Amino acid sequence: MAAEPLVTQMRKGVLDYCVLALLHDRSRYGFEIVQTLAAIDGMLTSEGTIYPLLGRLRRDGLVQTEWKESSGGPPRRYYRATSDGRRALRAFREEWSTFRAGVDRILASGGPA
């Protein structure tokens, strides 16, 4: 199995929650989210992925938006996690910890101890 499709599939499974984590404590605009993710190994993504994802999160009530004036151009749409978004992120963090530990255990030893 080629590495790129594998990484793409893993990224798809967690990208919503990575974006929610970035929006947990402060508002960010779309391109800022793209740049932040691009700076992290394995998280490279594009505007063509992030903007539809943000739209879906907004429709699902997990993020809210606000237009703000920009000093260097047109107004920007800023995104921030809602209380439902923070709740979803909290649930993911709990499940992720258990899931990651299980995968690590299998990869390290081939199964349960």
C-alpha cells in the first residue's frame, strides 16, 4: 500500500477534530487554518478541503462564524467552535486516547499483552 493514500485516509478521519481543536480557544479565518495545518507534518491540506469542511461544521452547529474587517483587504469570515463543537471535541479526545493506545499496543507487540 502506498504511503500517500494511507496518510490521506488517516487524515480524513481526524481532520474535523483537528480543526475543532484549532477553533476551541479562539477564532481563526479559513486561510489561517490551512496555514496552521500545513505547518504540521502529515496534516498538509488545501483550501479546497478546509472550506467545505468548515461549511459542514457550521451547518452541523459545531462552529459559528463572524465577519471581521481586515487591515489588508476584504473582510474575513472567522470561525469559532460552539459549545456543541467543544463537546464533540471533548468526546473525540477521550475516544482518541483509547483508540491510539490500542493501535500503539498492536503495532508494538502484534496484539494484546
